[in-house]
Amino acid sequence: MTEFLSGIPEELREDWQDPIADLQMNLKRFIHSRENADRILQVRISDISQQLQGQPEVSFRDRRV
């Protein structure tokens, strides 16, 4: 995003600095949330796949991917 700020005229840069920083923070948060959601889905899909194959359900296990 800093390269984006460098393309903005100097007199407008200060006005845009905070909104661009907020946008960057929200984008990182979104990416992190999506990665976590993908991991959760993979665990759930694995659980369903095992159940469909007739394997007994494990009551507790370390599900970190």
C-alpha cells in the first residue's frame, strides 16, 4: 500500500494515509479469517469423509492442520 501512497499527490497524501492503513489492516484481517475458515472446512470435510467410510468418530483429537 505504500506504493499506492507514493502515487498520490503530496497535498492529498496525509488525508489518504489513515484510510489506506485501515484498508490494509482490514484486508489482512479478511485474509487471516478466510485462511482459518478454510482450515476449519478441511477438518470438517475430513471428519465427514471418515464417517462416510465407516470409521468410528474420534471424540477428541488435536485438529490443528
